[in-house]
Amino acid sequence: QVQLKESGPGLVQPSQTLSLTCTVSGFSLTSYSVHWVRQHSGKSLEWMGRMWSDGDTSYNSAFTSRLSISRDTSKSQVFLKMNSLQTEDTGTYYCARIEGAFAYWGQGTLVTVSS
Amino acid sequence: EIVLTQSPTTMAASPGEKVTLNCLASSSVSYMNWYQQKSGASPKLWIYGTSNLASGVPNRFSGSGSGTSYSLTISSMEAEDVATYYCLQLSSYPLTFGSGTKLEIK
């Protein structure tokens, strides 16, 4: 079955770079796209960007200057890198396969930005 | 960017009560998806294409709307419906979510 799982450091220091990995199973990254979505504690969801099945990327302009999404299809992994982290970047980060009639989300990974 | 405004922000309903959650878009969208999120869990697709129930969603739920105004309705509130509901537009980038409606039971 379709599964997505986020992994990465739970704690990042301010001004440092966040690196997260989304490992997928049950589908191919060359056939489906993967999104990254962030949620501040108790707050709404914020779309960050998308890795398309053809390898192209789309980003939310709110993050464009410091966000990068890449992938390794051989490992079925999608990567998120975001630099210059601040305390307001604290939250739960999800990777998800979002389509019109279907949606599969990872469990999310909590990232705390603190010194 | 299309801004989605959900109302009410929070509401409490009695068991058996009819509930309507609203989502207003700043520009017209082709359709709306809705997600249910329970505390500590990932969001679940609940309604897609404005009015289609996702797999496993009870038929007391329904969705409607067009253009800039959409709604999710529960015909008869049940305790298991306690959650936060978010609308999501996929019509234009960046994708945007509404601010959410937290639904509680009286």
C-alpha cells in the first residue's frame, strides 16, 4: 500500500539548515508527485512545495529564496532543504501525495528551532 | 494567492444536530477539497471535488458549492466527528488551505 514517512532532526539551531527526507513506498516517484506541507502547533496547514513526477519543482513564494526540494528516485526519497531557519519555522512537517480524489500523508515530523 | 476563509473558527454542536462549515475563496476556484484532522494525527482527505466523499467517510457528510463559496455539512452530528476541518484549493499555485474550523460536541 501507499506509504510516506518523514525523517530528520527534531531540533535545529536558529540560522541553520533543515534537511528532511520523505521515504515513499507503494508507488513510484516517476509516476506521482510529492508535496511538503507545514503545520505550526495548533495552527493551519501551509503548502511549501511540490516535486513533480517529471522531476520539476514548484515552490510557495513565501519560501522560494530558502527552500529546495529534490529527489532520489532509486531510493524512493524526496528531500526538503530549507536554510536560515528561525524560531517561527518550528512546526510539524508533512510529506504527502495529494491528488484530486486521493491523498496520502506521512505521519509528520516535528521540527523545533531553538538554541 | 487564493486566500481561503473558513467560518466559524470554532463551533460546538449537540449530537444529532445539523452542522454547516463554510469556506470562502478570495477568487473563484474549480472545486474544493476538505480534510479532517483529529488531534495528534495527520490530515485525512474527507471530501474531494466539492461533493464527493472520500473512502470510508460516513454519508451523513456532504459537500457543496461553486465559484468562491463552498460548504461541508453534517446532517446529524456524532461524537466521532469532533475534529478540525480544513478546506484546500488545488486550482492554482500556491495551493492554499483554509484556517480551519474546530468542531466540538456539546
